[in-house]
Amino acid sequence: MVELAGLIERGRIRIHGSIEAVIANFTNELAVLPLTLEIAVLTAQFPSDFPRDPSDRIIAATARAEGIPLVTADERIRSCPLLKTIW
């Protein structure tokens, strides 16, 4: 939700209505997963060339923990051998 709010605020995603309403509507269709101890530990286990941004690391670690592919255009994330990515 934080990443989505940031994209909206930076104008990368255009919306109609308030940020609160858009995020609430969007997340009604998704499962919002908790930040677990496992995910926190996984954020520190990426290669040295992986992006240092905490949000990127949390999202990628969550994908690893859940065994799900990650949708990203970021080439540094896509080249990480620890992740399955789509784009």
C-alpha cells in the first residue's frame, strides 16, 4: 500500500478520487500480507548489487517467502537469481 501511495503521489499512477479511496478499493481485491520475521531476514540476503531501497527489498523478500513471481521492470531486481520475475 505504501508503494502504491508513493506511485500515486509522484504521478506515476493517475487516479480519479482520493488516494485513500483508490487504495481501499484496490486492496479489497488483494490479500495484504504481514511483514514477518522470515521476510525481514530475507531482506538482508540479496546479492550486493541488489537495490538498497527498503521497499524493494521487502517486496522482493515477500515474493521469495511466498514462492510467487515478482512483477518488475527493474533490471537489477530481474537479474537476481533468488527471484522469479515477470515483465
